[in-house]
Amino acid sequence: MLHENNTVKYSTVSGTINYCVIAGDSWYDLEDQYTQLTGRQPLPPRWAFGNFSSRFGYHSQDQVIATVNKFFQDSIPLEAVIIDIYWFGKGIFGDMGRLDWYKDSFPEPIKMMQTLKSEGVKTILVTEPFILTTSSRWQEAVNNQVLATDTTGKPFTYDFYFGNTGLLDIFKPQAKEWFWNIYKGLTNQGVDGWWGDLGEPEVHPAELQHDTLPQRGMIFPFAVAGSNNPTDFKSTAIGNWETLKSTDNRVTESLGVNGIALYTKDIKATITIKIKSENSQFNRVRIFYSAKGGYSPTISGAFSQLKSTMTGDHERAFTINKKADSLTLSIANTGSAEGELIIHGIMLEDTNSKFSYNVSGLNGATTASFVRCKMLQSEVASIKPTIVIISLGTNDAYGPTFSPTELENNLEALIATLHQSVPNAQIVLTTPGDFLAKGHRTTARPHIAAAVINNIAQKHNLRVWDFYKVMGGKGSIRSWRAKGLAAPDYIHLSKDGYRAQGQLFFEWLTGLNT
């Protein structure tokens, strides 16, 4: 809204507003800074700045030629002609996604384009990301798994103006390749340019799912260690494995990012990992470990190893020949005597994905537990995260000897370690939620812990998600329990409560990074 004093005000009724203020000494300077933000596309060819002939639409090859000839008869310059949807179908409905010449109307498209090109006129075709279920390409698209899906993994179909359709999922590498191969084939026939229409996309149901799931990243076989295992994979073991935890002050071995490790001297010991979702399949595995006496980890499964390399002093990477959903970790012994192997973590990677999430944690862990993890710095440096989320403090605050000063010092130490490991990463802190003390008594401890964490965030200019405040502050755990969102101990949340916490944090984080 423009006001009389030459000010502009903008507001929105909901959501996060992110402003980008661009200042400069001239229009050229503003344009330079603006395109630094938005990106700079390659300079289009000279003909792209000329006069185009376009309408909805040219129904036949003869109509295209006649229209171009009329331009020349009237001495009107013409650089290109854009052929809309009738190049792949007779009518408006039923053929979108066919992506091939409709020969009844365009019997000799290559000859047509050669004729146009000889007269200095380029040919541009329209395409859309929609593949109708009635088009001749539908089954091909389904077989090649290039479409966005529903929750069961089947192609998501819905009605819109042009017919019943699926949507090309350009997030899938195979979808990009499939679409580009169609472009390449038509380009080789003589097509000079493309009009990518309806690419918003024009209709996008909220339930439709894209292949934007990240690599599974760091995991640990918690079930083998006798702890709570994440639900998206299963871990089992054979042989003798001992558990080492950073929560145990008696443990002297150097632990890493997970704060927990599995130790064995048993040469026959194995660990098997089975991923439950095919969206989390992997084609590269990294094992974080330490060893003595010639022991080293190796992997096997329904795949072949293409490459095995040491990618760090305590890290081995395995590249495999295809995507897999399971592996068995075993021991290779290059020495003559009994050795030792300590597994710190397993990274499951998909080299086709550009995004991964890595979760580390340990039941009962405090900030002091992770400060004791001497290999945390090197392992985080190897993972190379762009965002690090520290969600600690509940166990510190609930413990019998809670010290706000100790919580502050430990968090400072962790932040310093992370800055050394990944100096360009964004660090995000969260506060503990509300809880009750023993005897279900209201306590100020979560409030004190939240204040410590907020102060540290302000000191280091870090983002902080104040879950204590989001819950409702002091005593709010009672209302969460009343709604079935907290466990009977008034410390932990229920399954629905943790889902709600995760959704709230996700909405905050995505709003922060929009």
C-alpha cells in the first residue's frame, strides 16, 4: 500500500514474511545485486529476442506454413513460430503428455521444420508436466516411475481441465532423464525451442507426493545395543557385541557423534541393517569406527562392491553397484592376532540425492555426555552438515544435580566444537519442554534450562526454537497429558505428542529457511 509520505507498507495475515532489501547507487547496480540473489541465466540466442508467431493454436502443418507465408507476404519480420497443444493431439482434451507428433495433422514435421528453417524461422513446441491417463505415454510413464505418487507409492491421479492426469515428478533423476530424452529426440528432428507451459504446476493436490525424501544418512544399530531403535529400519546381530555409552563415566574409549558404540573381539560377529522404505535405499555406505590388531569393517548383501576406500583415519567408504535396502557388516582381519573393532555409526547414502538427514542421540544423554565424545569433531566434519540442530537439556535439567552453569559451559563447548568442525554450518538450538519433578510437582527447572539456552543463542546469534514456550510454559505438561500428548511420567511425550512436536518444529524450521 502506497502512503502519502512515499512509504510502502506490506502485510500478510499468516505465515512467515522474509524481506530482501536491495540497495544500490544506480539501476545497473540494483540489477547486478538483484540477479546475484535470483541467479543469472545464460544469455538467450539472438533470435529469441525477435518477433514470434503464436496462437491457440495451429491445428495443422498446412496452417503453420500458411501463417508464416502471410507474415512474409505482409513484410512482417518473423523469427519463430510457437505450436501449441495441437502438435500432439487433435483436440484440447485427452492427449496431453503424448509428447509426439499427431501425424494426422502434422504428417511431415521434419520437412515442415526444415522448410521453416530455410526461411529463417525457428520452431518452438509447447510441453507440460502433465501426463494424462488417456495419453499414449501413460503406461510408459508409469513403467519408468517418473510420476509423483500417493502415500502407497502408486502414481497419483486426479482430474483437471484437460483430463485425468498424473504429474511428472522432476525431483526424480529418472524423470529428468526421461523428459530430457524426449526433448533430445525432438530437438534432433529440428525443434529449436521449448515453451514449458503449466509448470507452476497449474493444479497440484496437497496429497500428491514428490520424491524429495532425503538420504537416510547416519544410523546406529540401537536395537543391537539394547536401546530404542528408530522405526524406519531394523538392526540385528550375530556374535558378541558390547555396548559403550557416553552416559557411562567408566567408558574410556573415544566415542563419536552418536555418543554410543558397539565393541567386539569376535571375528565372526556381524550386524545386519534392513531399511523399511525403498525411498531410503542407498548405493554408498560409510562406516565410522576404530580398530586394533588388523580388524576392519566390510559389508555384504544383494549387491557387489565396486570400491572400498579409507576416507578418514577412522572411516571406510563402500560404493556398491546398485541401490540396496539392507546390508550385513562383518569383520575383515588383515592381521595375525586377535583384534578389536568399535562401530561408531553407519552412513547410508544415495549418490543421486543432494539432501540427507542425520540423527544422533542416546537415551539419558546430557550435554556432558556429548562433550566427552572425543571423535565428535572429526565425524561431524566428515558428515559436512549445513544445519546442525542441538536438542539437549531435558536430562540436564531433570537430573538430581542440575547446574545451570554446567549446562551453559557444556553447550558452549559443543558449539565451539561444531564451529571448528563445520564453520559455515547454521547451528539451531532447541529448549526442553515442560516437565514435572518427582512426585508430579511443578518445577522451575525447564524454565531455567530454557532461559540458559535462549541466552546462549542470543550471545552467539543462533536460531532457537523455544519448545518450552511453544508448549505453554510452566505447568503446560499437565494440559498436554490431558490431551493425550504426554506420557504418564509427565516427562516424556506420548507417540502423538512427539509427532506434534516434530510437526511444530518442522513448520518452524521450514518457515525459517523459506
